[in-house]
Amino acid sequence: MKKVWLALAGMILAFSASAAQITDGKQYITLDKPVAGEPQVLEFFSFYCPHCYQFEEVLHVSDSVRQKLPEGTKMTKYHVEFLGPLGKDLTQAWAVAVALGVEDKITAPMFEAVQKTQTVQSVADIRKVFVDAGVKGEDYDAAWNSFVVKSLVAQQEKAAADLQLQGVPAMYVNGKYQLNPQGMDTSNMDVFVAQYADTVKQLVEKK
């Protein structure tokens, strides 16, 4: 019975957090130099980043954000190349995943291979993760140096430079606002995730 009450209390806290008003400088920061043309909701991550692993595979922040977004809102995810010895190659590999529409297939096993088993030590190892996840080797090879993938890599690099990205995980809304997790309640992870997702929703709706 106690566990039931604790679960209910957590749900109530999460609901209260998600309904709270947000404040510039606390849950989010308004950029000094907004960047026009960026996706409505843009998330940066790296397969080398432990906090990104927590965000994606443990807390499922991205999924919670997607569920909260107003209908028709586009959410885009970019990989950064400034972390790890294969950062640039993993950014290209993420572009391949996007081009082939296999992001959901690749994310968990790539995090596992890079951070947990540490079996990604070369470009060939990156390819193996794709193949083991069910992507045909010939499809991967054809996409790797394709124009589409090169364009996606350039988009990722440009967005990171334009937004003066300093670290990951990071999320931006409309090229104007950056989420500020340090200004959110981290004493309860359910509350934190609910507050994070609701902050994105409110910023998307912000005029």
C-alpha cells in the first residue's frame, strides 16, 4: 500500500511540475543571437556522452518531449563530432541512420557498443553495429558517401557552429531558446523529465 501511495505522490508531483510556469534564465535561456531556419525542436547528443545515454536510454527524455509536443511539431536530433576519437565518423553514421530511417534501430545498440562494451573502435565497428541491428550492409555502404548523407553531416556541423554549442545533451527551440536543465528540479527524476518536456512544449507555443 505504501508503494502505491509513493507512486501516486510521484505522479502528482510530476503533474504539478509539468503545469508550472517557466522563467527565462531558469528552465530555459533566451539566446543572445537567435539562429533563423533551425528546426522547431533540435536536440544535440553524442554516443560518447554518458549524460546523453542517461537522457535517452534511462530517463527517456526525448520520448517524453515528443509525446508532449503540439501536433505537427518537428523534432530533429543531431550528433556532434567534438567528443571521442570517432566523433566525426559517428556523426556521419548518424546521418546514415537518418537517411535510411533507422534511427530507432540504431540508437540503443550504438550507445551500448560505444559506452558499455566499448566494441566500437573503428569505422568498421560502426558498420557492424548497423548490420547487427538489421541494416543491410549494401544499403549502409551506399548511403555512407551519398550526397544526402554529406548534406546531413553539413547540416549537423553548421547547426552546432551557428548555435555555438558547448556541450551535450542540449536542446533548442526555434533557434531562440536553449533548455537549461540546471534550473529544473532534479531531486525526483520523474518530476525532472515532466518539467523538461513541458518546458519544451511551452517554448514551442511561445509567441
